[in-house]
Amino acid sequence: MKNPQAERIGRLAEIRALHHHLVSAQDTQILKVVAMVDALPQRGEADSLIAPLRARLAQLRPSRPLGAMRLLFIPLDPVLTQPAHWRRGNLSIPRTVIPCLYRQLAARDPAVLEAVTREIADATTDDRALILRAGPKLWDRAAEVMANQPPPSDWAETTGLTTADHVAIIEGILLLWAYAPAIARMVAAGKPDRAEISAILVDAAHTPDAMGVLISALLHWLPGAAPQVLDFTSAHAAHAAPTGLPGRHRHRMRRRARARYHRGRTDRPARRPPQPRPAAPGGRNAG
């Protein structure tokens, strides 16, 4: 008779062995493993194979199947982190929340996911035009449908997080979904729009804890907005943050905006090689 617990322990042991092998694997080997995992209908425990490789994948930026779930979470790409690294207030989102939130949206509004799945059939993360066309409709609808929802029924089981954690996390996700269409328009235009950025910052300041997550993603997708973000956060610091942006987030955002600002300047000697501008949304890390 088969012992499910023993089989699961055996699979986990195999995955740990593969982890050890993949850490020192060649780039071509890593890309093959990622392609194999992406091709699985249900990734399950196999998804943990990719976890230790995400830093390498961020450099390799392989083309990956787009899919509705990856498209949905592309706006979060810059702030996704491994669950062990996540803490409330550290301006990030643990990637373990992705599957259960996707399932919750699918249960609430299956039609929107069915429509976008048809639109992006066989697409990859290299299809920038399709992402910028199909994404905003999905992100806008997700922000509307998922607002005021309780945690998914499998939240604690699949994420290991509490209901209080859900409140903190979902606020940042909803904010990113709500403003992702505007950010995508500016990414498509190739530059930030001062009026649009100002409207986003002023409005987002009403949800101060989530605002830090939004600004982290905004600075990734639109590094040219760094001077304006720096001015905004500095003004809040000077005037005791009348809209409520917490001090810990003000100072952290000012540091990030200042770093982006100085990185982009050309009138000062560079202490290190110029940093490349981030690519247009491709969602290679979201899943």
C-alpha cells in the first residue's frame, strides 16, 4: 500500500537535491528547468525549484509563457519577494499569495479571466504590445472585484500568513492594480507624465501603508519619475505628512527616489557603471 506521506517526503528530498544541483548549474540548464516547470499544468511543489533561481532569472530574463495569472501580477513584479524575506512594512509582497488570490478572482469573476486567456493565447512575456493592451483591462477589473473581499478560504494553508497579514498585503496589491493602467500608459509613452504621477501620489497617500509598495513599483517601471517622487516625499516630511504617509515609509521612499534620481543624472562622475533602465513590463518574475 502506498504511503502518501512517505511519497511526499521522497518528493521533497528529490527537490532539495535538485536545488543543490541547480544553484551551480549553467544558464542553459536553468532555462531548460524553467521551461519544464512553466509547461506543467499544475506546478505545485515543482514551483519551488525556481525559487532559488530567481536572482539568476532576473539577469537572464528568459521568455516565458504569459498566461492570465502572470499577466494579472505583472504590476507587482518589482515588489515580489520570497516568503521568508517578507515582513509587514518592508514594501514588498510575498509571492506565495499569488495562486490563492488568482483562484479567488477566478471564482468571483471567471468571465474576465476567460476573456483575457483567449486574448493572450500562446503569447509570451516578450509580447510587450499585448501586455500593454490586455493588461490594463484585467488589472482594472481585478482592483474592482477584489476590493473588500475577505481572505481566500485557503489563505492560511497556502501562504502560512494570518488574516491581519492579508489586510496589509491586499491593500498594496489593490493599489497597484488600480494604478497599473496609468503606469502602463506612461511606460508605453516612454516617459512619466507629471500630472498623472502627481494625481497618483496624492490619491494614494490616503492609503499610506500601501503607498510605499506602490512607489517601489512605480520607481521600477518609471525611474524617470524619481525626482517628482523625491519632491513629494520631501514635502510630506517637511509638513508632517498631512495626508498620513508614515514616517518609516517617507524616509525609505526618499532614499529610493534619491538613489533613482542620482543614478539617472549625467552631470556627475559615475562611481560605478551606469545602471540599465528596466525593461518594459514583461512579468518574468511573476510566477
